[in-house]
Amino acid sequence: MSFTNTLGLLSEAASDGAGASMHAVLFAGMIGLIVSIFLTLVRALKGPTSYDRILSVNAMGTTIVVAVSILGFLKGRPDFLDLAVVYALVNFVATIAILRFVEHRSLG
């Protein structure tokens, strides 16, 4: 089953009333993700070591990937999932590059 078919099934469920509760759950999940992003931002600003800061920024990026995916489901836009995958890859590569730079003081 593809993502587009899944969105079609979700819109059919929304038309018969069952989708309203699903949208409420996804909306509550988005609020929980926003709280999580805020808490990881606090850790990024306070973190006692640079590794704590890097880890919290990576966790924030992962949480944003999930939030973008849920937003794509809520808005009925399957192209948001592609954006989430690209952002996840950029987040991973950037974290590895920053950790390598912090450890060796060079990227080479």
C-alpha cells in the first residue's frame, strides 16, 4: 500500500466521522512534539558539554522529521514525506560531520 493510497483511505475515514478522532490524536501528537522540541532546545542552550549540545540538536532534528511527516498526513500532502526523508539524511550527515570536527578539530 502506497502513501497516496493511505491518504485516500484516511480521507474516506474522515468523511464518515471516524477521521475526526484520528485528526485529534495526530494534533495532540504534534503538540507533544512541539513540547519535546522546546525541551531539547533548552538542553541545547544549557548543556554542560559540547556533546550534550550536539546530541540535543540531533534529537531536535529527528523530532522535526516526525513532525513534518505528521503534518504531511494532516494536510494530505504526500510530498512532505520526501522532505522529511531528505531532512533526516541531512541531519544525520551534519551530526557526524560536527562530531568529527569537535573530536579532531578538522574534517579531513
